Amino acid sequence: MSNDYKSPAFKKLLDSLQQQSWELELIISGFAIFGLFTAYDPLRQELYSAENNQQIYSVVIYLIALTACSILLFNLLLHVILRGLWIGALGLRYVSGDIDFDELGYADRFRNYLQKRIVSFDKYIATLENYCSVLFAISFLLIFYVISITMVIVALVLVSNFIIGSDTLPSWMANGLGIVLVIFLGTGMVLTLIDFTFQGILKKNKWVAKVYFPIYWVFSFLTLSFLYRPLVYNFLDNRFGKRLILSLTPLYVVILFMSTVEQKNSNFWEPDKSSSSTFANPENYFDMFDENDGFPGTLVIPSKTITTPYLKVFVPFTEGLENRIFEYDSTLKPKKDRRGLSTSIQFSTDWDEKIKSKRQKDSIRLRYLKVFDKMLTFTIDTLKVDGDFLMTVERERMGFETYLDLSKVPEGKNLLKAYRRSLKEKDTTSEVWQTIPFWKLRE
């Protein structure tokens, strides 16, 4: 069949599909809800992992994905409920027909009020149909909005990494071009957000529109809005769709607020309190924290009860921890920081990196660990114990590992304290970093 949008046959086909769209809506909603529930926990785990590893780019990406997943779940669940109510109303109409207010026998005051509010059962069904159709379209339009936000963030990251942070471009060109692009992207983000929030306000004034149009044109490609632009303007020229969008926005804010509400059962204790002499947080013990619902703390020991003559200590690696090592010994900091997002495509050859032998690299890594040993010292009660760290992988987490001698530690409750040294204005300071209680017992 011809897909010429001007032909009567194509319009007749669209009218026919429009009447039967509710079946497709329910099928797609069902599959989408199942997929979103399946993806929600993995996304949440990846977000927690990125937060623990202090990977700022990954945190932003997973936070956006989790937010989109939550909003889409809410919208589709609401759509299924309203569509179920609509189907129920159709079935009731088949049995009972329209509402007969005279049959109810109410007083005139109530009869007039209800007739004014309800009008007819058919109007109620039509209203439900409108809500369901518009809500379904908005739900998937939100996916494109999330993609748009992600694309802008990716553009900012690419400018920062490959232009401002480039080692191949001259510094004046990298900084000049990079700063101009960052300012343009930042300004464009703000103006696009204002235009979107106030439903095209920057397009209405002739002079403002001339200034805004180049930014709008660039961002239409950057945000891929040319893929969903007809949907947006179809909403904006419809009073019902515009009203529904405005009513959903505060609802999302309420949902966001409600997600922060929690029940407190004590005036003094909280389950996420850091470990101390009076509290043991499960994240500091390998045998207590749930791998499916959490990540180890900044310092971890095997258990609250230790029956061996030694104590295993594990410090998960983070980017922030490596920054502290560089601050403590600046000679370890490389000229080119290779952390963060990168590509395997090489635009130039870094011969300085290639000429380093395995022995040279091992020497640098050994010095790296020695610096970490100097930065971290331990006491168990009043006894000072030394650690000799090496790098390892524990439960798919890279980190520093050492074993502390417990031969001189008495049985019973003991307190492990980790002190972290740092350089402040060329002076070395030491502060208590972690405090973890444990019991040494006989085997």
C-alpha cells in the first residue's frame, strides 16, 4: 500500500490503526515494564559501583539512565492502570449503557451537580482514552529527552578530554577552542532548557528568535531532536497534551521528594552510621555486606570475629585515593593522566611510554606501593602494627591488601584504627581515617 501521507488510502489506514492502537499500547507497555524492572537493579548496582570508584562520568550516565528508567516505569504503570480502567468502562457500557440520572432518584441539588460534573458516561470514556494515548506518547518521548541530555554531556566530556586536555594540539589552540566550545555548549544548554520549560518562549519574539536560531539549529542535531520534533510540537499545539505535561512535572517532583522519605526508629542510631568503637557497619566486614545490594567500605576486614593470628585488611582502590598518593609524592604523577574516558584509537604515538621497559614499570609500581605504606599506618588498641601492601583483586574489586600480625593482641574486643598521612603546606599531618571494632577469639 502506498505510504504517501497525502493520499486518502494512507489517511484511512492511519485512522484505522488509531482506533486499534490501544492493543499495541498494552503489548508494548507490558514488555517495556518487564524489561525496565529487569534493568532497574543492574543499573542501580552500576551507579553504586561508579560512586564507590569515584568515576564521575559513569555516575552521570548511570544516574540519567536510572532516572529515565524510574520515570518510564511510573508512566507506563499509570498508563496500564488507566487503560485497564478504560477497558472496564467499555465493558460496563456494553452492559449498562449511559448513566440514567433520573433512575438514581437523587435530590435536585445532587442530580444537577453530578450531571454538570460527569455529563455522560461516554464523555468519561473519551477522557480516559485521551489520557491513555497522550500518557503513552509522553512516556516514550521521555526516552528521547534522556538521550538528548546524555548527548550534550558526552559532547562536553569529549571537548574536555580531546580538545582542552589534548597533548597534540598547541596549548593556545586547545584552551582557546575548548573554552569557546564549552561556553557555547553551556549557553546552549541553558537557553534550550528555558525554551523547553516555557514551551517555545524564545521562538516567539522576532529579535530573540534570530539570535536563538543558530543555537537551536546546532542543538537539534546534537540532541537528535529531529527524530522526535513532530511529537513535541504536536503536544504543544494541543491544549489537552500541554495541560497533561504541566500536571506531570510537579508530580515527578513529588515522587522525587517521596523517594527521600525514610523511617527513623531511633533518636541516636542509624543503620548507615560509620564504624566506630560503638558501632559496626556491615560494609567494613566481608562476611556481612550484601554483594547484590552494596559495596565494601573504604577499609574492609574479613569478619567481626577473628580466630587467626593475623588480620587481613583490604582497601578498595579509587581514583581519589590515587590523587592523594600523587599529592603525597608528586614525582609519581605522570605527565599524561590516562584515567577517565579514553578511546583505543591512537592519533599519535607516545614514544615516551613505549620505551619504558617492564623493569622500569615494576620499579614505579613498587615505589607507588611504598608511598601507600607510608601514607597508611595502623594501631590495634594502643599497639602499633605495620602493614606491607600489595595490589590485588578481591571479589572483582581492585585494591590494596595487607596482613597485620595479631600475635601480641589480646583476646576479646579490639579496635583497629587506620591513620592516613597527608601533606599540607609541606607539613606532614596524620588523622584517624577509619575505626573498625572486632573480636579476637580462640579458634
